[in-house]
Amino acid sequence: MKINKNTDKITKRLFGIAVIGGIICLTACGNSNNNSGNNSSAVVVSAEESRAGSLLESRVTLQAEAVGYDNGQLTFVYDGKEYTLAMDSELFEHDEKYVNGKSLSQAIINNNICEDISAEIVASEGITKIYSCDVVSPNGEKYASGMYEDIKADVPAEEYDYKLCHKSGSVYELSNANKTITADFNDLEEWQKGKYPESADDVMFGGYLFTDGKFIIEDINLLVAVNDDGSKTYEPLTTSDLPSFFGTVQTIGDNMAEIKLTDKKTVCTVPTYYCDGELNEGLEVMVILDSSTDLFGSGKSESFDYAVICTDPAEY
């Protein structure tokens, strides 16, 4: 009897499953017939994906020359024709952002050392849109002074420490047993353009080294202490302790400029080797000086051998 009851239960259960299965089958078939439009919709989506895929395939890689990057626009020459296209700085490959928002790639492209800049640009087939741009890889390498090369056992370790030597204006020479690098400290950000010494025995620095040996410096730190355990402490030389003044450029001479402060009576004659842009007479600027704040309102006419000129005071 137990076997018959179980068999009866199993039979009923199977019948119930069959009925439910039939209902599901009918419902599914009905939905299939009634929603034939959904199938065509799926085809449309597939076509859109296909078109997106073809757009990706239509991208081209250009070996070009980058000639300028300003205000979110990249100017480059490809196949003898110059193009200027909008491009977000985030599209630079292998880039590094500086504190002031500028980038290593922008510094490479807008260099002032007469370098022709090769650029690998991924663009739309009609060259109307830029998807990425690499100027870091084709032209050199990121370089840090800790990257010692060809260390020899018979050469004292300190010979591999970089020494600093002032050449003229904002130009300094950095050298050790293996390498001599010439750097323009005007490439540094404004806050790093401190009043550097004529020479220093041990410095750490980083930047971008072109394949021909030219260099764009990004940062530099001077030795300030040798600790008890033999380790060394380095710090940047900054402008943070120096006062800033606002004024208007009166005259521009040979590597010098005359600036009248906003008190309308104090005039400063300053060198122009530390300047972040182009100077013109009548231009409002901010100037960082190694001076007392009492200079403002004094009515004096003073000359300085050090100054940092910022051509867009609104940034500061």
C-alpha cells in the first residue's frame, strides 16, 4: 500500500509538472508571437554595437610632430599638414601632473630648448578627433638622480652624488661621475624657483631627459642634513618665505624689467630669467622678491638680482 500511495503521489506530481510545463510553453510561445518587435529591437542594438565596433576600428595611429599645446588644444603636423584639435590633457599617455595643473607632456611640447617633438597620436580616421597622444615615450625618458648608471668599484660613492653649479641666469649644471646635465630652473614651478646658491655638493632632482641629452627639470631638493644613521635629508628651496608684490610692467630691457607696484610710487628693476610667460609693457604681474614687505608704499626705486615674475596674477 505504501508503494501504491507513493506511486500515486509521483504520478500526480508528474502530471502537475507536465501541466505547468505546458502552460509555460504556451505562454512562452504566446510572448514570442506577440513580442516579435522585441526581436527586431535586439537586432538594432546589435547593429549599434557593430557600428561602435567599426568606429573603433576606424581609429588611426599617426606619427606626427607636436608643435604646441595650449588652452586644451593640440597643434601638430602630420603628412605635411598642420592640425589644431581640441584635446583634454587627460588624454596624454604616460603623463605626470604638476601642482599647478600643468603636465609633463605640455612641458615637453612647449619646450624652450628648440626640440622637435615626435608624437604618437591616436585619432579618428578623418583626423577630426584625438583619442590619445604620447610624447613621453618617443622623445626620451623620465629621469631621477637616483638612477645611477655604470657604478664602478674603484670610484667613491660620493662621486655619484650630483653637484650643482650655477652657469648664468636660471641655467644650472648638474653633474656626477657619469653624467653632466644642463637644466633651466625656469622650468620649475613658481614655488620652487627659490634663490639657489652658486654651488651645492649634493642634490636630488628629477625631470625629463631627451634622447639628445637636453633636460626639462621637474623638481630639485638640496641636502640639508646627514643623519646619525648615515641617511640624508633633502628639502626643496622654495619661495614660500618671500613676499609677493603686484604691479605693472613699465619698460623691458636686456634680461631686465621695470615694474611699478600698485602703490603707484615704488619702482623695482628686476631680472626676467624667472618668468612663466611673455612680458609686455603695461602687463599686470605679480613679482616675488627677496625683500621686506616694507618695500610696498616706500616710494623707492630699487634694483634686485633675484625675482620671480608671474604673468597671470589671478592664478595666485
